[in-house]
Amino acid sequence: MYESRTTSKPNSLTVTPNPSMAIPALLRIVSIFVFLFIPVSCSVPFIVLHGFSDQCSNRGVSKFTQLLSNWSGSKAYCIEIGDGTWDSWFMPLLEQTQIVCDKVKKIEQLSDGYNIVGLSQGNLIGRGVVEFCDGGPPVKNFVSLAGPHAGIASVPFCGSGLLCIIADSLIKLEVYSEYVQDHLAPSNYIKIPTDIPAYLKGCKFLPKLNNELPNNRNATYKERFSSLQNLVLIMFEQDKVLVPRETSWFGYYPDGSFSEVLPAQQTALYVEDWIGLKTLEDAGKVKYISVPGRHLEISKSDMMKYIVPYLESASRNEMIGDLSSYQWFSSI
């Protein structure tokens, strides 16, 4: 590493560094310093699950996903189920959940863990993946936008297109009948407060997801859901699609009545801690957030404030341009 040479004094020795050898050594020292003292970005990927009447290729979902990826510095995957729009309406939610479960297990980049961003109905599928997906990679943070977590008391207004005509015809049948449950996804989380026995007996998804079945509560579902690092529940103040809108925070009507909406903390699901929501809140891991806007109408500034912090890699801070509110999605 060093070369020696004699000086004018016969018995003395001077050791002089070789500049060509010292530079690499200095670079190694600098590299170690940088590694030890400068924060290293560690990115956790995330998936987006859209609502019904939407699909990943639609402009709103695509732009939303890309913006969150750009701002957070994290890889994003919008997980599509079947053909998107049609199957979001007419494929049972248990089947949709299994498809997402199978897909996330096959994405190598998710194997060490990932975050979920759910949109409307997509939140129930996301929670299904957390609770039901055996052998799946761990979910770290769950960000829910307008999720019908405690159910809905009526089917959202659809319109006059072909899909809506078909859905309308099914709704006019008995909503908890096996046929409707197998052919209309939103029926899987309709919870009529004045018909709870029929709901518990006939509804094929939400009672299982919320661990509501008195003789069939599953400790594994609670364990998996309460293992989340953060649960972010975003409610839209002018939401007319979810009835009641407080379902976004696990609030709902009391059994037997439409008279008032109970906050989550006064529901049996919370008090008896059927899925671990109370456990999460007691640990400070639940964020209840209310934003102005109609169903899924979120501004870029609110996206940055309430979603990105749970997705971003370390030391990420970028300008986002226009901060106006925008109706991003076709989802309802």
C-alpha cells in the first residue's frame, strides 16, 4: 500500500504515501460514512383495489395509482379482477378476494410485505385478503377511501345502462337469496338493520369478514387484521353513495332501527373486538379522517397529506402541482 525510499541520511527511512493507492482508500472511507450517516430509501410496494363499475385501465384509477407511486417513490400495482367492470358487479366477493389473494402471492416484489389502498368496494376485498388469504405476504398499512366496512343499507344509485338494468332486476329479488348473493357483488355487504336474522343467515361475505356470526367467530381473522401497522379510514363528508357514510369509519345503524348512526366505538363489533379494530385503536394504529367531497372525490393535497405518508419511502418530498379536488373514479 505504501512505498519506501532512502533519504540523504544513510540510516534513516521516510515512508511516503503513494497517491495512486491512497485515493481508493479515501473513497472507501467516504462510502462507509455515506452508508452509515445518510438515510437510505426503503420502499414498500403497494396495491390498489378499485370499486365496482371501475377497472384498472380507466383513466381515473390509472392516474390515481401513478400519482401515488410518483409521490411516494414506491412501486404500485393495480390488481384487476377478471374483466374489471363487469366482474366487479356480478362476481361474488369471496371469489374476487380469492383471485386477489392468488395474484399477490405470485408477485415476487410483494413477498416481504406490501401496503393496500382500497377504493369503495375494493376495501372489502382488501380486508378479505388480509383476513382470509392463507400463505399470503404480510400487509403493513391499509389505507381505505370510502370503504363500506360496516355494510350499506341500500344499493348505491347506478343509472340506466345495461349493467344497472341487470343489477336492478337482481335487487328486486330477495337480496339475501342464494341466487342474488351469487350474482350481485354489492348484495354481499348489504346489511338491512331491521332484518338482521336474514342478513346473518343469507349474506355470504360481510358477516364472515366482520366476524359477526355468533357461533363461528374466527380468531385468525382477528389476529391477522389486528397485525396491521396502520389503518387509515377516510370518509367523504358529502358521500351520498354509501348509506350511511359513517360506514367508512365502521359506524352503522343499531340493530333493528334506522333512527341514528352509531359511531364505531358503540357497535358490538368494536366493543367485543370481533376483528381487532379496538385492539388497533388502543395501540394508536387507527386514523379516522374526514375530507370534503362526494364519494371518492379527493384533492391532490389530501392525497399527499393522508395517503402518501403511509406509502412513501424515506426522505421523499416532491412538488405536486395543481392541488384542486377531482372526481378520480368511476367507482361507486
